[in-house]
Amino acid sequence: MKDFFKDHCATYSVTGSGKRPIYWLFDSGKQNGFKALIYLHRYNADTIGNLRIDYLHRMQRVYESETNRMQDTIDHSGNAREVAQATKRKEKLQKQLKECREYDEKISHLALARIELDLDDGVKVNYEKVQTARDGKKYQVLVKI
């Protein structure tokens, strides 16, 4: 994911004007809780809502079930090494789940806004438009370009 987006931004870089990628990376943050690529030309008003419901919420359920599985391993394992690994993994999963929940709050405002894009406006304008709710508040949901 990191290599593709980095190379893609380099490919779609306009000399003197900056990056103009046609694939956009939705990213929850440093814990890598959630990442998703969308193709600009397939974007419609329902894209962010679909991304949230179909992918982000599914990812949150996976983190919750995996956290429970790690807790079960911690509670029922006699092996100290296994318990230590499960504890470490559980802590990481909890951080990712927390990050996803915070990201869900941000992205929900944008999903409800059902933002329409005009491809004639260009990548830079639309990139900002997608991250701006109806009330004018900006939500950083895409990787900075």
C-alpha cells in the first residue's frame, strides 16, 4: 500500500504544481488501523458512505473479534511466551480499533454530506472538497499530498 501510493504520487506529479494523484488514499493515521484506495473517476456521492459501512465498520468488527481472541489466549494459556505475544498483539489491536473509531467519527460527517465532485475542477480542488463537510469544517481523512 505504501509503495503503490508513493510511486503513484510521483507518477502523477506536475512539475512546479505538486502531486495530482487519481487514486486517493483514505488513511486513519499512524497506527495503520484503516487504509483504502479509491479511484477518482469512479467516485460518486455515495462512495464515502459505502467505504465507511462496507469497509471501515467491517474492519472494526475484525479488530474487536481479534482482540477478544487475544484476551481468550491470555486467559487460558499456560505458556508465558504465548501470553506475552498475545498481550502485545492485543494492545496494538486496541490502538488500531481506537484509531478506527475516531476516524469513523470524522468520516461520518463527510458520508452524510454526500459530496459531489466536478472532475473539471481538477484534482487539487476536489481533494479538498472531499474533506470538507457541509458546515465548512475540514476533516483530514485522506493522506496529505
